Amino acid sequence: MEQQTKSKRCGKVYLVGAGPGDPGLITVRGKYLLEKAEVLVYDYLASKRLLKHVPKDAELIYAGKRGGVKHTHTQEEINQMLVDHAKNGKIVVRLKGGDPFIFGRGGEEVQELFKAGVPFEVVPGVTSATAAATYAGIPITHREHTASVAFLTGHEDPTKGTSNIDWSKLATGAGTIVVYMGIKNLPVIMDNLLKHGRDPKTPVAVVRWASTPEQRSVVGTVETIADIVAKANIKPPSLIIIGDVVKLKAVTDWYEKRPLFGKKIIVTRTREQASELMAGLEEYGANCVEYSTINIQPVDSYEVLDGEMERLNEYHWILFTSLNGVKYFFERLYSMGKDSRDLKGPDIAAVGKSTADLLLQYGVNADLIPNVFTGEGLAESLLDQGVEGRNILIPRALHGREILPETLRGAGAQVTVAPVYQNLPPQGKREALREELELGDVDMITFTSSSTVRNFLSMVDADDLDELLGLLQGVKIAAIGPITAKTITDNGLTVDIQPEEFTIDALVQAIVEEFTD
């Protein structure tokens, strides 16, 4: 009886504005609904990075439409999909670029939902017009220039007999005019403005892929912009901004003047750890491309660690040499019914600040952090305190550097290495990475561990050093610290950037300085 009731329950459709391209511009409400979605129907202009908020078991349906390209689904098919999934009791999120009700056909979809008796909600998004202007440094209204703005489409419904744009009133009736989807018809749009009285010297800006790292903008006038756009090969998706406010771009432009704007940087950290580095670089305008070279997995056997868990109070030190070591150690600790209170006996050391910060999240304050964030630095700090006769536990990768345990054993310590995770090469993306490098537009590759270097080289799969150097010609290489740098140079490559402090923040700052000197 309960199952019958559930099957008859009607779901609901949420039309959510994804914003103009930057995934950070989605609304809090929109993000919340993505996290609750059972079915996601998303558009070409909605950032694919928003998909990370969707549950893994949700059904994803791509319904993108692009000019000049055969559509994945017709609008009628999309309408029917929304109705069908909702009537099957699903929570459906329709993710649309920009705002659903501004040239997004959201009104048509809502009409069909209403006819079918399907509950719906519309969540506004940052529309492309305001985003394109803002990210190009153009205020679309300004007290000294204009108090009016008009939005129009440069691509009306082709089935209509005549246009419903009254150029005679619009050309001079609005201080600022923003045109969506107008690149194909740009000469016609400019001709209509000229014919109906707009000053040919009126400034015009065209902005492509607004708010994304691929953003490009050009500036001209009503009489010159068509030629400028053609010569610059500006393609859709682009917005056209017409009006005196465009003059302010030289003063108020902020997005394209960031120090790393236009720089393509490959980030090779694990997928879980890449976000911090990518966020730091993107804050300065970088176009980050994530190619995870590390696939972190639990070890096949926890026999060593499980045995040591029963005698933690016999250890004088536990040494954590990586973020993953912390994560997988505590996962195993919790699985055995223990928690951080069971670590009250030994002192705790962390190889660096990031590792110590993660330990704090588990309720453990590191007793020792070396001045130099390497295994050698940690060994030196421990030797200064004396380790002879001390019992030391090191939870780490299955295959890790031996310098730390060997140094401590050489000084008389009893060292137990307990593997808690293993580092495997990732599956897939080999061809994509190779193609990325062959395009020749990568400015930098970042490496944050020796494993990222080795796995990157395995993924690239160059036949010899000459081929590798050819693929990386003109590409700068950044290493987080000396151990990673040595692995890079041992493989015949040159390190261009290495921060004095071996942290993500320091690496980001060093990269910024490299491109601004």
C-alpha cells in the first residue's frame, strides 16, 4: 500500500538559473536544489562544474542547444521530459544558463508544466547581460551617462512572420542597449541602429564567455564594431553592449586585469585536494584545468595498522607526513570504535602546516611542526629532541620515501611504518591530457608531490625525453618544494618556480609573481 502511494506521488520541477558561467555565481537556493535533485536536465551554457553538487545517483540529462549545431533535444522533447519525470515522482532540476526567464525559454517550459498539472518553482539567476557588463568593467547604468537600459535578443523566434522590435523607438530610446545572441546578426543590428538615429560614434563592447576564464572582450563603435568582431574572430556565446557607459571600461575594468587572467594552468593534484590550489589560482584569474594524476585508495590490508592500534599508548610519537595519511588513519581509527581520545599517550608530529590544520579538524593539536616542511625537515626536528629508544609510528602511503624512517632508525629509534593508503595512477584522461598539451596553449603545470610528477609522466606517455620536451615547450613548471623539484629534474625537466615556504598559499603567490615580474 505504501509503495502504491509513493508511485502516485507527483514530483516537482525547479527551473534554476545557473548564472552566466562562473559556477560561484549560482544562488544559495540554486545550489541547495542541485544537492536535492533526482533528475538534472542541464543546458550548454550552465557550468559543468556545478554538476559536482548533484547527488551521484541522480540521472543527468544534457539538453544543450548551440547555434549551428544539431540540438541534443528539441524544446518539445525537453518539455515532455520535465513533465514525465515529475509525474514519476522525481525532484527535477532544470538548470539553465543565466536567468530562466530572460531569453531562456523558461516561460515556455513553465506553461507546459502548468498545462500538465506539474508543481514547479523558478529560481532566478544572474543574467548574462549584467554579468557580461560587470565582468567587462562596464556599469550598464551610471548617473552621469544613462538612467535607462534595454535588453533584447538578436535571435528572435524564426517562426514569427515579423520582428516585434521597434527599432525606431529603441535606437534612441534607451541609454544602454544589451543584445543577447546577436553575433550572427551583428551587422544587421548595427545597421538598424544607424538607420533609426543612433550616433555612429556610440561606443560598443562585445563580451564572449563572460565571467569565465575564456572571457574575451573587444570595443568599437556602432559603425566599426562589426569589422572589429570579425577580425578578432569573436564567436557565440557573446553579449553586445551599446552606449556611452562603454567608455568607462578603461577605468572600471577589473576582471581581465587580474595577474593570471588568460593563463592556462594544469593542476595535477588529487581530485579531492585540487580545489584549494585551483581556487587560489582562479582568484587571480587563471584558467585552471584539472588533470588528477593521483588516485588515492585504501590499502588492501590494514593488518599492520590494526595491530598497532591496540598498543598506541606504547608509542612516544606518531608522525603524519601527508593529508592522506591523516585522513585514512582516522577513518581506520573510527572504524575500530576508537577516536582522538585514544591518541592521548604519544606526541603527534605533522610534516607541515596543512597537515597540522587537518589534524585539528580531527581534534588533535600537533606537538611538532618542522621549520622545513619535508620528511628531512621532520627528521631533523625529531633528532634535535633525541629519538634513541623511542617508539615511533608512521601512518603513510604503501610506497613512500624511506628517508624519514631510515634516518630515525639510524639514530636508534624503533620505527613502525603502517601503510594506510596507496597511490594508484588514475584511469582515463590520458588522451585528453595529451591533446591538451598538443594544442600548445598551456602556460604552466603545477606539481605538489613526487607522485604527481611520476604519474603525470606516465599519463603523457612520451617515447623519449625529446618528445616530452617538445610537448612541454614554452610550458613553465612549478614545484611545491625541493623533493618534488628533484623528481622533476631527475626526469630531465626544468623547474621554473619553487616557493621558499612549501605550502599551497606560497605556491600560488610564487606563480603570481612569476607572471607579474
